[in-house]
Amino acid sequence: MYTTRRPYHYHQFGNRSMAESGESSSPKERSMMEKWVKIGGVVSLYWFVSISMVFLNKYLLSSKDYKLEAPLFITLSQCTVAAVVFAIFMSISRLKPGLVNFPPLELDYTIVLKVLPVSLVFVGMIVFNNLTLKYLGVAFYNVGRSLTTVFNVCLSYLVLGQRLSIQVIGCCAVLVSGFLLGLLEEKESVDNLSLLGVACGVLASLCVAMYAIMTKKVLPVVDNNIWRLQFYNNLNAIPILLILMLLLGEFPILSAFSHLTDRYFWMLMLSSGLLGIAIGYVTSLQIQVTSPLTHNVSGTAKACAQTILACVWFGEVKPVLWWASNFMVLGGSSGYTYVRMSEMKAEKEASKQLTVEDGENNSKS
């Protein structure tokens, strides 16, 4: 004897069938799933590229395997790789416009001269950043380079006349306090804290802030295209670094370097240059698929993960106050981003309201 069975698509605990429910919600669920998978993939890629670049540069600059005391040469190699790759992409874009989305290659010496002041700051930014990695540990790198936001606020006030709120000043105070506390704790936890490394970290932060402000002024020269600016910056950096290498005596060091013909060494140098290009792309991509605030939060979390990873990798044990300084730096940076985003949103809404009121007054008159 056969018993009557419910159709398969009915669920005994629900009012609607599973098939009906799936048909109505499946496209939306798939869309949300694809969105979150994309965001997760981009954020993971940003973390991977950024952390890999820091550790690889640290290895090239201060590893016992190579012991190459020529940081300017390493910076020169990275800039050369970037300039060549940009030139290749720009040429492909001119020959096959639909293949890659790059501006066509146009070597204009007038633009070279106009971009030169920014390129000088660009060179200082990369050189001091590499020197910070060379003389300071990766774990302390985030604190050593933590004054970028403070310098950015100061320069925006002095150069651009930007108004400073109490909240912004408070965030900067937290950042400076975290930097000073971290400096004292790092001095206690390592045998010989490099004051040169600390100075390079401060100068790197200053150059990053200056570069951000100067970039806004020079972008119209390159048709507001960040890739063209990167190409000219790396191109200008090559002769500047060659002159600095000559003045600081790096050529004799290179001639005595035993690994200059080592293919593995050049493979690492090429990888470092490619990661330098990739970090610019994945940063822009992360901002595009999320938001500037989310990008900063991601960068803050990445810096925290990078610090923990460095302590584990290099077997470093840090005191509680050292970790407190890191969280002060991370908190101050995140707080500043949130405050600035809120202020910019309020300014935008106020501007819209003013426009509406002006329109109403004009219509009445």
C-alpha cells in the first residue's frame, strides 16, 4: 500500500516552498555573495602585496645573505623597473587600446621639468622609507612611520590654509604620544636603537605628506592621470639617484659586491620593483570597491597584522607599553580618518544647502 507523500519542494516547517523561496531570493543572494567575495579578494590582495613588499625590502636592505650597503642602488633598481613597466604598458595601450587601460606613452621634456619638484620629494619618500626599513625592525616600522598624518595636517594648515578642528588636533596628539611612547619602549627592548633609522622614519613621513599635497598641484600637468605622473616620477628618479650614488660613494661598494651577477638576487630586485607598482594599483582598487574610510581601516588592520607577524617571524618579545604605543598610533590614525570623512560630509551637505537657499532667493527676486 502506497502512502501519499508531500511534494519534494515543500518544507514541513515553513509556509513557502524551498523552490519558491530560492527562486525569489537567489539572484539577490548571488549578487551580495559576489560583492562580498570581490571585496574580500581585493582586501586580501592589498594585504598580501603590502606585507610582502615590506618584508622583501627589509630582506634586500639588511639581510645577512647579501649585506649590500647600497640602499640608493636598491631604490634605483626599483624605480628603473617601475619606469620600464610603465613604458611597456603605455606602448601596449597605444598599439592595442582595448588591451590595457593606460595613457599612451608621450615623453615630453617640458612635463619632465614641471614634474621635477614632485619627483625630488618622491625620491626622498622612497629613499627615507627604505632607510627606515634598513635601520629599524619591521615590527617598529609602523610606529617609526606614524607621523605622516601629523605632518599632513600641519602642511594642510600652513600651505592650504585648511581649518583644524579640536577632534583633528586630538587625533594628532594621540599619534604623537603613541610615537614617543613607542620610541621609548623600543629603546628599552632592543640593544641599540638606530637614531638614524628614527630620523629617516620622520623624514619619510614628512616626504609622504609633502608628496600628497604637491601631487594635487601637479596632476593637471599630466592630464590628471596618476599613472603618467608615476611614469615621470620614476623616470626623473633615475638620474637623481645616480647622482646621489656618486656623491655618497655607492659605486665602489657595488663593484665589490659578490652577488652582483646572482640571478636570484636580481629576481628579488625585480619582484620588489613589481610589488612597488602593484601596491599603487591595489590601493586604488581597494578604495574603488570599498571607500576611503574602509581603505584606511583595512590599512590599520594590515599594519597591526604586519607588526604581529614581524614579532613572530623575527622572534621578538615586546612589553605591554610597546603594544600600547602601536594601538595608540593605529587608533589615532583611524580616528583622524573618521573625523575628516565626517567633516567633509558635513561641508558637502552645507554647500548643497547653501546652493538651494541661493536658488530660492534668486527665484523670489
